[in-house]
Amino acid sequence: MLRKSVTIQDIAILAGVSTATVSRALSDPHRVAVRTRAAVMEAVTQTGYQINSTARNLRLKRTGSILALVPDLANPFFSEILAGLASVLSAAGFGLLVADTRTEPDPLMNLDDVLNKGLADGIVVFDGALIGDVRMDQLRVPVVAACEWGEFELPWVRIDNEAAAAMAVDHLVAMGHRTIGHVTGPDGNVLTSSRLEGTRMALERHGIELPPEWIIPGDFGLASGALAARRWLALERRPSALFCASDQMACGLIGELRNNGVTVPAELSVVGFDDIDLAAHLTPALTTIRQPRFLIGERSAKMLTAVIENADPWPASELIPVELVQRQSVAQYPASLSLPIAAIERDGGPGGTRTPNQAVMSRRL
Amino acid sequence: MLRKSVTIQDIAILAGVSTATVSRALSDPHRVAVRTRAAVMEAVTQTGYQINSTARNLRLKRTGSILALVPDLANPFFSEILAGLASVLSAAGFGLLVADTRTEPDPLMNLDDVLNKGLADGIVVFDGALIGDVRMDQLRVPVVAACEWGEFELPWVRIDNEAAAAMAVDHLVAMGHRTIGHVTGPDGNVLTSSRLEGTRMALERHGIELPPEWIIPGDFGLASGALAARRWLALERRPSALFCASDQMACGLIGELRNNGVTVPAELSVVGFDDIDLAAHLTPALTTIRQPRFLIGERSAKMLTAVIENADPWPASELIPVELVQRQSVAQYPASLSLPIAAIERDGGPGGTRTPNQAVMSRRL
DNA sequence: CTGTTAGCGCGTTCAA
DNA sequence: TTGAACGCGCTAACAG
């Protein structure tokens, strides 16, 4: 397997030059005479020489890779972000190292260690829960916080969760709903609180009450969506619309409702969050808030490489814009309007569920 | 940011010993006197020393990480496999480097290069399409092929796609279906052909015809499932069951059918492939072939680390067992039997759709 | 434009 | 049980 590796020395001898020249010919070709360069290249192709990046990195005092710290690698939410990361990193000559913060050697092992172990030239952290108690003042490498965030001081890339939640609520209000509930994420999560807060504030702005029993606890997962459905069914007074803090929960919710003979959006309108691939292919297709995940990955990577290369110590954080994707899980309220025919009879024109995005977006305050 | 890093030298001076002793105290503690070991450890904690893995790797002639070559990082199918890989790799002290073979610097850049660039101590390749024309005889590091495979000589970890397809078909036959179609993966894919072949052979074994028009082309994606639904609807003579080569297609299919007023499983039984998370939460919950993705990752990693550490040149390839997960997208045929009461009347016992796995498994030849 | 020299930080002989 | 010395393969001064 491991054939004796050919080094820069071998090339030097073969090409009749010094190792320094070989190094230059490889890293900065135009700083070497054409003839010698040719000789070097000849030797390289002839031997199949491959530069030893470990030695190079040692000399350069770098590692050549950046590390993504993900709370759950198996969660598809992150895969597209990783793709975004990889696309800019590989273009910039960095490798992408991934680690699951929940599975690590010791789960939750001293994060300070991971951050300072010198495994990477920079780190993207997706797990806000972990960052809380890290001493930011003595980080060895630049760190960017993506998606989640907390009270720590760190450049970040994320969406405006409160504004996004407000977008969902505004849409439901624009569609005529006045009784709106919210299915939340897990307790203690920043995303949970900010989306709930956004929901609260938007409702308040519209002068709409949010009774505590309409705040249904979830955990972003499918199963908790199904649970939420049962909570909703058990309600004495039910809201006509539910804004779920994740698409997965919306899926679970809609499925369980159907199992109980409740039709979405006829009997309940639902808005999700994320715009996972499946959202467009559910029945009904899910109206949701789209997070540009690939873009989040790209921006995080760009930010990190900028810090590393320019030594720009403090890059500007970025708020990634989200958008409302209207599909078919939200109906006009009262229900009669959701039937095109009824809508025509009443409004004298095609209203109902198929309004194009812009129409509704512009109704926002 | 980058504070002057403390090296083994600093520790040596601080502890009043030589660098060699420090090195030993760290890598092989019991080969050093208790007192000196304590002194070293003291100096280590005092300074916050972190071993420089680049230097270590250079000395040890390794990189400390293994590389996963994935055709599409954004595809959630791989995320769980990556989690499996990461879990055993990090336990074994390796880092997990990921690269998207379609996005790489030059998409599809010379694979020989990637494989031999010396970026990793071992490689897991998930993209069978890439391996085809690599010269296996001069690989610098061990390579394991996962999931996909071709005609090349390489240790692999995968499921038996033909047997898995047969499992799906056998189940449908056991449920009374005699007209069964298949929605395929993309052209030219090994998975596509093996699953189709498995379907073919199983049907033949049961003496059931497979008319060409019941082989509906797909590409594993959601949209192609919806397309397949329209193909099925347009059929003059329709099969009573469809085996889809991926869950995503099954989702798209079921959704589009519902849009057209066709109910699954009442009017069409559907079996998927993969058992993605959502499968259990669709309506109807999807009966499917479960691929243990996390396990596939784990086994690939174990195989690779075994080769690297033991220098076992040729580990035994592994066939990962799959299982049929029965849920609600398959009905007894003829349709009347799908009602439990009818089943009881006829069989004198609880048959129907809820038969435990084993019952069906054992019906296989 | 090119060669010489000196490390990057570590593990590991070989003696003591 | 420990220390001195060497070198993994490469790049960055500094001469020439």
C-alpha cells in the first residue's frame, strides 16, 4: 500500500537543483527560471510526486482545515449547510473537518479543549448551547457562530428568527386568521425563545391575544408535532391556525391530524419553519419560512477564511434574509373563503389559497 | 488571537526534564517515573499545553484523519452515515474530513489525485461512479467503498440491494398483490439496476409478469415520484402496487396521487426504500426497506481503521442486513381484505397490515 | 535567479 | 529511567 513516498529531495536530485528551488517552482512558479521550472515539473510528473501537506502545514504553522462543530450530524438540517461550507472552503484550499458535539469522545467534552486543540485554523460552531461557558478571551483560532447564538461575543451568521416568526404570523393574519397558536422548539433553546418572542410580538402588534394553552411545547422533531396535534385536538377552544417552529413538527402535526380526520388547511391552517425539501411535496404542500441553508454555510466559511487570511480580527456578523414560501397549508379564514367558488361568489374574483407570494408579502406592515 | 503556543520544550524546561521525557510522559505515561510524570503533568496543566498534532503527524508519517468522499453533501441520506463514521472515528482518534465530489475544486477532478494527495490516512468513497477508472494498483492509502460499488476491486460495505428489492416484492405478493410495478432510480446508477434486477427476479420467482410500462423511470428525488404518479394514473391497466426505489419518490408519489384523489393504500399499495425519518410520519405511514445508515457508517469506519492500524491489507467486505418495516402504505389485495374485520372473517385470526416483521420475513424463500 | 542553512514541534533511536 | 541528538518534509531567510 504505502509505497515509499517521494519527497522534495528526490525531485531536487532528479532535476539537478536544490530543494529550495523545487519548493519555489511548486508554490511560486514565476519566481524560477523557465528552464529549471520545466526540469522540476518533469521530475514531478515522472515520479508522481505529491506534496506532503503535513510537513508543509508544520512549516507554515497552520493545519489547512477548518472544523465544523455540529450538535447532531445525522440531522439533515445541517447537511446542506455543510455543503455550503465545503464549497467555499475547498475553493479556498481548506479541508472541512466535521465533529458531532454530542458524540464526541466524551460527549460535551471540555469545549475549550476542542476549540484550542489546534486541529483546525478556524471553527464554525452550530451548537449555541455549547458556547455559553467558553472563555472567549483566549481562543487560539478564529471562531464563527452559525445559526444559534447566545450572549457570547463572537462573530455570527444567522437569520433573524424574530422577524421570521413575525413574517409567518403576519401572513396568517393577512389570510384572515385571528386565533393563532404556536408550536415551539425545545426548552432552553435560543431558537425556541426567539421564534416564540417573534410570534408574541407580531400578534401583539395586530392586537391579537395569545392564550397560554395555544403555546404548544415541541422539540423540533417529528414526533413532537404529532403530539402537538393531539394537544390541539384536546383544546376546548381551538385556534384556526398554528405556526410551527420547524417543518418537521408541521409534518408530524399534519399527519396526526389526518389520522384523526382533520383536514389541513380546511380545518386548520399551518405554517412551518425551515423549508426542508419535503415541504413542497407534502399534501398539502407546506407553507413555510425558508432558511437559505447552503448560503448560511457559504457565508460562514467566507467569514472564517477572511479572518484567517487577512487576519481581520473582527468581521461583521451577517443576518441572512429569510422568505415566506406560500404553498397550500394555509387557507383563507373564515373557511368558506378557502373554496375558490365561494371566494368567487363573495369577492367576485379568484382569491383563496393561490395568491402569489408578492401579494401577501406586501400586506406586511 | 494566536498566542505564542507552548511547546514540548517549554514543558521540559518548566518540569526540569528533557523533551524526550515529556514526550514519553504524554504518550506512554507508565514508561516514566511517577515523580517526573507528576512534574510534567503539573507543567502541562499550568501552561495549558496542547500537543501539536501537525508536528506529531509529521513525525509519525500520518495525517490523523480520514476522508469521506460524498457525491452530494446536501443529501440527507449521507448525513446519518457521516454520523456513524464520526462516532467510531473520533473514538479511534481520527478526524473526519468530508468532501463533495461534485463540487470539488474541479468537479470530478482527477480522482487519482484526491485519493493519493496524502490528505488522509484512509478514504471512504460513496460515489461509485467515480471509482470506475481509478488505478487500484497504486493507491497510497486504504480505500473502502460504501453503498455504491462497481466492477472495481475494493473492500466494501453495502446492503444487498437485490435481496432488499426481493423483500419488498415478496411482501407485496404475500399481501395478495399480483400486479406490481417498480419506480426506478436514475439511469446508469448501480443501485438502480440492482434494485430493478432484484424486483425482476423476485417477480419471476413468483411467476408474475412485469410489463415494461410498469417500470417507471425515476431518479430517487421527490419530484420524480410525483411524475411517476402521473405515469401511473395515465396507465391503461394499472398495477395494484408499486415498489419505489427510494422513500423520497414514494413521498412524491403518494402526495401527487392524493392531489388526484387517489388514496394509498386503498387504491394503490406502495413500498419505499431507505426508511428516512419522515417515512414513519407520513400519512399513510410508509412501508419501506430500512437501510441502517448509521451502521453503514460505523462499519466503514471500523473497516478502515482496522486496515490502517493492523495493516491488514484486505479486510472482508460486509453486507449490512436490511429489514422490511411494515407500516400502513400497503393493503391486502383484493381491497376488501384490507379491513381487519374482513381479514378475521377470512383467516380466522388477526392478519392484515399489522403482521409483525418476522411473519413476513419468514415468508421469503 | 539559485543554493545554503536553519528551523517548524514532535517521537525515537542510542547511550548513559 | 532519562538525555542528547537526529530527522520527518517542507519553507523562509540570507547570501551569492
